[in-house]
Amino acid sequence: MKNACIAVRGRAEPFSEDFERPLNALLEGGYCADKTFLLAEGEEHEFAQTVIECKNFFDNVIVAAREQVLPKLRARVAELLGVGGGAELVSGTKRFFCIPFGEGGERAVRGEVLPTLRERDAAPLSRSFLRAVGAPAERLAAAVRAAEGVGGVICSVSERHGEQRLVLSYASDIAKSAADEALRAAAEALDEFTYAIDDTPLAQRVFELLKLRGTKLSVAESFTGGGVAKRLIAIPGASEVLFESVVAYDNGSKMKRLGVSAETLAAQGAVSDETAYEMAAGLFATGGCSAVLSTTGIAGPASDNTNKPVGLCYIAVGSREAVYVYKYLFKGSREEITERAVNQALFLLYRQIK
């Protein structure tokens, strides 16, 4: 079977996760779009020509668009096919699915499109996975090229708050050695940004490593507000690896609970590498942990009174032997900056204990 996707977007609409979610769901279900057509809203003649082309050359076609314009497009597809309306439009052996972008489209792919495809084709694609954090765009592009350099492999990338997931899809008749070579090539291209060559989420991988090493972790968070600890606590058995979590939001808490000096706060400020270091080091005072992590930063929407930019943050990770501090400047909304910092903190912890 051959599959296509017609994506109809507003002229000024940026590419986003909402655009990618239905196609990623299709790929995760073991199928891919052999060709994707990107059309602008209002191009009625071009849309009609594309629908007819897809009817002639493809077996299954997904038409994805904004909720507001989808009814009109569905009616037009039905008219061109000469069939009645509905979520699934059937003309002979050809099937068209009209779905929205975003979460609704993802649900439609999982609940309607994939079951239909499996009825018609019992041999979906096989998949391998690769997980990374913070890889630059050029490194991601290199990883995709490396994977797809192995014939018959399709590589897709999704990203959320700096955590990146690569899905390598290939026909089941491709030799396992070729599939393994594609995965190896992609992992080599990403190198130090990789944390898993399977589909394990970041927090789960950190939990597994902490447990394997017999390491007890203490966390001190300021601007991430307990986000790091929350990720770990969501995993069953987290009490085996997490000793304590402190949300030291106020400077008074940083001083009284973690031992950050008043001199450091006065001279360097709460958002500084010195404060991040002292927050992490202060966790060792309780004696119950063998690894520490701390975060301090400015999530916005406005900066503090020090003229430091929104998105600036310091993350400290380490052991009793050494504590290392890393500086970052993240972009985005308050939520995006915070979640990005949580992912980066967990990744730094992974690198510290692996």
C-alpha cells in the first residue's frame, strides 16, 4: 500500500508540534506517508488537483487541517470522489481520512486510521528508537541523514522541551544488520547528546541508573519549583533512589536550609554559578545522599532586578568528590523555559552517574 498526506495550513502558520503529531502517530503505528503535500488554505484549485492525484496514485490519504476549515475540505473531498461525507471517505479501494492537526488528529490516527490500515495490510513497518537531549538542529539533521543513508530506512524526529525522540522505521524484510547499522549511525551522529538507544523516557532512564548504581539523590530547586523531583516521583519505586527534594524558592530558604552564604547572594545574586554550587553542596549536610542536583534561574516573564536575561539558569550536579555547574540560556515562555531546564537537569544527572 502507498500512503499520502495532504496538509493544508494557513499561509503564515508556523510549523509546530501540532502539525507533526498526526504524522508521528502514523509512523509510531508502523506506517509512513510515502509523500506529503503542503498546501495553503484558500488554494482551492491546487487542493482539487492534489486530491485527484492522490486518488490515482495512493491507496490511503490523510487530509489534515485546522478544525475550522476541516468540514469544508471534507465536503470538497467527498464531492471530488463522488461519495457521501464522513470521517473516512471511500472510493473503490481508495480511502481518504479527514483529520485535524494536534491532539485531535493524533487520536484520529490511532483510533480510525491505523485500525483500517492494519485490516488492509498486516505487515506494518518495524521500528527502532533513539533518545537524546539538547542536540542542535544540525546534529539532528546529520543523524537523520546517517540513518536514512541505509536503504529502506525512514527516520522521523519529534522534540518536546529539548528532549528529542528519533523513530527509525523500515520494512520487516530489511535485514536486521541493516536496521542495526542505521541505528548505530544515528547514535554516532548524536554522540554525547544520546541517552538511550531504545524508547525509554529520560526520567525512567535516570531512575534505572540511580537504582543500578545504588545512588541516593537529593535535589534542591529554585525556579524549576520541584519539577525535577516530580518527574522522578512519578515513577513507581522512586523512594529507592530519592532521599529528599527541597524547593528553596526564597533566598532565606537558600541560606537557612542549604547554607548558601549571604555574601554569595549579595555579591553574585540568587541566579549565579556560585549559588547553584552552594545549593548543591548544602544538600550533603544531611548525610543521606551520594548525588546532588540543584537549579536556579529566571523563568520569566520578567527578569529580576539584576538585569540578567529571562531564560538564564544554572544547574549543578555532582557527588561528594566534585560538583559541576552548567550555565544555560533557554528561550520561550515561562513554562517552556522551566520544562527545558528540568529536562536538561535530568540529562546532566544521567551523564554524571552513567
